[in-house]
Amino acid sequence: MISNSYSSNPIGKEIADAISDKSTFFKKVKVTYTYRWQRILAFLFILPRTKKIFLSELHPATVYRLISVLIDLRVKGDEGDTDELSFYKIIQSNLPLLTDYIAIGLNNRIEEPPKWLYDAINYQLSAKELDFLVKDIYRRLDAETFFGILVSLRRVQEIGATLDPEAPTPS
């Protein structure tokens, strides 16, 4: 029998939510509008003033998009750069990619992430929240397991190739 003892333990609740693929509330963020008429409509409660961000399991198409973003990450500087300049170039070129990575993972839809989500990521989330989101989206991506399975299958095929006896050829 399964009890509800996980409700008193926040870590147990997170694990149970992750296993059950339940969408979890992350944070409510303020929507900033660029046009005056949008701000007036938001003041009159016709347009939303805030949006809620939820974390959910990733769709296969979202996984594909996230892997393509991770492939584009820059890990080396240019040849001839000093260590400081190389490190600066790596950070400078990867920051927009990490913002895209978080926005795509949170949006989890076919269409591009909305502008309000990019604004919330860039201006309303703390460094700890961004760190949590990157790790949570990566965990939901589960790329380590996927690539681990591929490597294991390749090793099994290599073992199978070495164990198969070669047929003797007539000479």
C-alpha cells in the first residue's frame, strides 16, 4: 500500500511528481507590454498582468530542439586568444543559447517561445532559479540516458561481432 507520506517531505513530492509526469508550478512572472494600448488593456484586466510558468515532461520534438541548441554551445575559444579573452568569448556566445534552451524547455510547444517568456527569463528570474531551471530541463531531457543506451548498444554490437566465429573459407 502506498501512503501519502511524501506530502510532508518536499523532496519526496518532487520525486513523485517527476515519476508521475505531473506538471508542476514554478513561478508567477509579470508580463511587460511594449505598446501603450496593451498596458491599458492590462490595467483594465482584459490582458493578463501575470503568467504562470509550469514545468512539465518534454515532448519528443522539444527534446530534439533542445539537443540541437546544446550542440551549438561553444566550448573553445579562438586560436591565439588569451585565456581570459577565450573564456569571455565562450560566455558571451553561450548566454543567448542558454536563454533559448530555458525558453524552449519551458514553452514545450511547436511554436517559438513568446516574448514575455524571454523577458521573464532575462529580467525576473534570479541566478538560483536559472540554475534550477537549466538542471531541471536537462534532467527532463534525459540526454545522458539516451546517449548511454546508444553507447551500450554499440558495445553490445561490438561484442557480438567479436564472438561470432568466422566461417572457414576453402583455400
